[in-house]
Amino acid sequence: MATPDMPFQLIDQAVDDARFEEMDDVEKEKIKSEENAVKKIADEYKQSRDFDKSIRSQYAIDRRYAAGTADPTWAVNTNLIGSFIDILVSFLYSRNPDVSVKKAPQVDNRGSKDMDAFAKTMELVISRLWKKGRLKDAIRRQVRSSLSTGPGWIKAVLICDAPDNPQVTSEMNDLRDNIEKLEAVRTALENVAESSTEQVDAELAEQAELIESLEKKIEATIRKYLAVDFVASQDMQVSLDVATISDHLSADWNANSTYMLKSQLKAKFPRLTDEDVKTATSYYQRQVKDLQPLTDSIGVMSGMDGILSPDEAEQYTSGANGSGQFSGTGDNGPEFAKVIELWDKRTNHIKTMVEGVKRWAKEPFQPAYASSRFYPYFLVAFYEVDGARHPQSLSWRIHKLQDEYARSRSNFRLVRERGIPATLFNQAGMSPQDIDKITKSVHQEFVGITPADASTPIQNLFAAKPVEKIDPRMFDNAPILSDMEKISGVQEALQSSATNDKTATQANIEQSGFASRTTADRDLLEDMLNDLANYTGELALGALTILDAQRIAGSGAYWPHGMSVDDLLTMVEVEIEAGSTGKPGEEHDEQAWGVILPVLKEAIIEINMAVKTGDFALAKILAELVRETMAIMGITTDPERFLPPIPEVPDLGMALPGMGMPGAPGSVPPVGSDPSLPPSAGPADGGALSAPNLEAPNLQPPIL
């Protein structure tokens, strides 16, 4: 039983125990079962976090190198790694890719008009969702993370009017956001006893503003959008049943953590009580402190020997001001809670926990819309190492070269400073007044001195300071820069740091090498984007209605809402245009276009003549030659834009020996027919039985 002299924590515990005793056996068993389930998942998560804590130390080191703050004590500290990362990000991903959705290959294309319309509709829907979801911002951060720390993660979730939605950090400022903020303010007003008069007045004013915003409907009512969130490397965790995080799609679970103000927990998770919020572990934003060098006096890395802890990679810390201990002085900043969202593929449920709370923040639920991959997480890792659980980063691969460059430039600066010309004089031969006049003299000034021995010649009292000659070869950084460029794939010309003039041929060779390296990296990025495109299409097919599709693609949109995800791939192929994410290689494109243009003009004339003369076979062959030539030249533009239309002629084929004409006894059934059908059933009937139901629904005009 609680007594007045008990600490507040013990009083709360006593109240909880009393409430627990008043419950019936069924409620008690339900609470114990939930607490056991939460503890089991929390223990698995903590075990994985402890296993990967060394890599989080590495994240902190890599970020220091990417920021150029690995050793602030260098006399010259040029952040080449950060500059290389900036250049690679701009080349690898400078714009959203061009989505290409095409009809799936068919033996017989007759009667597939609806599939063509569906492919065009899906292409427009995916492109619009990516644009509205600000995909470019998230992918650029993902690419930067992969170069800086090794893994780059994003999380993509389609937000609709489903009752349960996963945690997202990107808001679209619709009605849901304002309602949640209003609930948070009301929750704060309920605790007026713990707030000052100024706080209450401020919260009342905020509540009035939110209510006014809701009444005037300033924001959109409900938006259906693709929320694409960047997930920091240290906030992502993959279960230990897979050896490498690149196999995360096969893992038992994937999880990511977000941080939320404790004052907003009850508004976001209504099932949590005040006691639950109090027990949640408090986190505070880490403040920037003085950075210690990661290298010793001779440039040897010592960060893995305990200089940086795994917590250094975290943006939030459970200790006040990043010190690891709570000071209780009230100057620790706002309190945050750590929210963990775990996607469990073993049960196909999404489980949401708050660190320090014994119950689920949300009841475990299944994703609202089906997808073939289940997980909403997408990984980019440019530098994987065989047998390693985590990929390497560009920072780690060239950090020693960065240290060597900084050391060389710093030593060169010190040598130059010590080599500044000066004049020595015989201090014993002059009075202090004369010495002061000489040291304070300016240009072209006559300085009169009285030597101690008047017979001593003036030239015997002064002499030039001996200075060592500087050998530039000792401080030549060209080999260091060359090694860094070879490893990173960045040209010296792009950095404007060329030490020697380069011929046009040498520059072109280096440009080709850079293009090859960035093309290989871009292939990895495009593989992830292809996966994201298919995932977006699958979610959209289950979430968007016909009217939603019409608002995006127009009244002629074809949208079989609710169709099975498995049938999607039988109808269309979703991918992105290769090479459409990075900056175009203008020189390469100009050269390739100069070669293909005469061929294209001649082919268009020949195809047109073949069509007019009725030689459609020759026209098709010439068109295929144009397509293949453009593909080999690396031109990704759709060749159908330039080719004249070629009529489709049914291919009757040639009757082989022993085979009659179509329909004759002993002949092979026509394409699309079914031998089990009655003789009266033609090819169209057989095709109707074997093809998916593509009958267009009763489309309504769009609501304007």
C-alpha cells in the first residue's frame, strides 16, 4: 500500500499493483501475455543491437572523415573525402528516374488493348507517387549515407485511410497531422498541475490555432501519398539469422527506430497510459562537443581502441547533453522517447514498441496492402565485402590516404613558415634602444644605431638567417590524389586540382574510366529503384481506387483496383529507364547521336518505302536493326518516337509436312484455342478462358 513518505516511483508502482489486483483472471492473463511478448521481441532487438555495436563505432569514425573533422589539429585540413562524396552523389542521382511500364510479353498480342492502357496508367501513377513523396531528397540522402558509412536505407510506405499505418517521419500536412497535434496539445493541457501559467497560455493559444485551421479546412482533408523516409544507418537493425544485411529480405525481422517527443506519445499511441509515458526511457538530442583527434602524432588510427563508442553514432542519447548521465538541472532540452517499429516476417505483423514500456504502443497489425517483398526497407551498399556482415564505406577505404595528404600538406606549410627569410644581428654589439629601433623599423626607414665598439663595421653586426632549401619532390601529393581518385572513381579534373596540364586524349581516357566506375555504382542504385518501382505499383494497386487513378492519369485510365499482386507481373513489366538517374554524359551523347542520326534518317526512309510497297517483313527487320543499334550505342531514348508505324499483319505461318491447314483434320489447334472446348468454340473463346479477367469496370467521371 502506498504511503506519503514513499518515493514517487514506488507510489506509481504501488498504484499499478493495486489496479492489477482488482482485475479478473482473464485480464491479468492478457496483460502478462502481452508483456511477455513485448519482452521477447525487445530482448531479440537488444541482442542484435549489442552484436552490431562495433559497426556503429565505425559509423561515427566514417562520419568524422566525411565531415573533415577526423583530426582538427592538422595545420592544413583539406576535406577531400567530403568533396568526393558530394561529386559522386550528384553524378549517381541528380533526378528521379524515368519509370517504364510495358505490357508483359505475349505469344499473341491480339485483344491486349486493356493491358496497354493499364501499363500507361501504372507508369503515370508510380511517377506521380514518387514525385509527391519527394523521392529525390530521400534517395540522395541514401546515396550519401552509403558512401559515408557503408549502408544506405530508405523506408517507403503508402499512406491512405487505413486505420493502422506504420511510423513515418515525412508529413504531408493533411488533416491527420493537425488532429494528432491537437490531441497532443489537449493531453498537455490535462496536466496543468505540472505546467506553469505561461505554458498553459501557450498551449491554449496553440490549440485555438489548430482548431481554426481545422474549421477553415486550410489543409487537404486526406491525402494518399507514398511516404519515403531516409533511415540513418545507426537507426536500422536486421535480425541475426542472416549473415549479411544485404540479405535483409530473407531475415526474420527488420526494424528501425525513430525518436518522438514524450509529450506527443499519448496522442500518437492512444493505448498508452500516463504511467506508460513516465516509464519510457528519456532521450535527449546530442550536443556538439569538442572533437578529439582520431589519429596519433604519426597519423595511426586509434579510433577502434576506444576513442569513439557506439553511442557516438547516435543522434540522441539517454544521458543529458550527451554526457551519458542525467544531471537533473532542467537544461537538458526536450525529452524524447525511442519508438521501435519491427516488421516481423515470421508472423507477417508490424510490432511497435517504446523503449522502457512493457506493452505494445500499438496492437500488432498486418500491412494494409499486400506486396511480394513484405519489407518496406530498401538498401543501397556500393562497397560490399565477401564474408562481412556490413559493407564498407568510401570514407573507410580512403581514410589513410586522407591522413597522408593532410600530414604532407601540414608539414609543407610548417617548412615554408620556418623558411621565411630573416636577418640575424649581434645583440652584444648594440644597445637595447638600438635593438628596439631595428625590430620596429618599417620599409625604407633610416635607422641610426650606435655600436658598442665604434670601430666595428656595420656589416659585421648583421647576417642573413640560413634557410634550408625546400625540395618540392618531398611534398608531391600527386600519387596520393591519384590513389584516392582510383579508389573512389572521381577524376582529378573534376576536383580542379590538376597539378599538370593534361592532353585531350588523357582527359577523355580518365572521363571514360570515371563513367565506367559510376555506371557500375549506378547499376546497383537502379536495381534498388527497380525493386522500389514494383513495390510502389503493388501497393498502389491495392490502395488507390479507380477515381484516384483517373485523377492522376485522366479519364481514360484503366485501373483494375483490387487485382491480386501475383497477377500484376503477368500483365505488365515495371522498371526504370537505365541511366536516367544520373547526369547525362553530354560528350558521349553528342558523339553517339552524331553516329546514329544519319543511320536513323536512312532507316526511316527505307522503312517508309517498305511499308508503301507492302514488304512489312523488311520494314520490321529494319526497325529492329535501328533499335539494336541505339541500344549498343547506349542511347536510352525510345526509338519508337522516330520510326514510322508498321501495320500488324497476322502470321499464318507455313504448313509443315504432315500438317494440314488450320482447321483441317490432324492440324495443330490455332493459337489461343483450347482442345477441350467444343468445336464451335473459336480462338477468341479459348483466349477468354485462359487470360486474366481484364474487363474494364464501370468507370465514373473524375470528381473535379
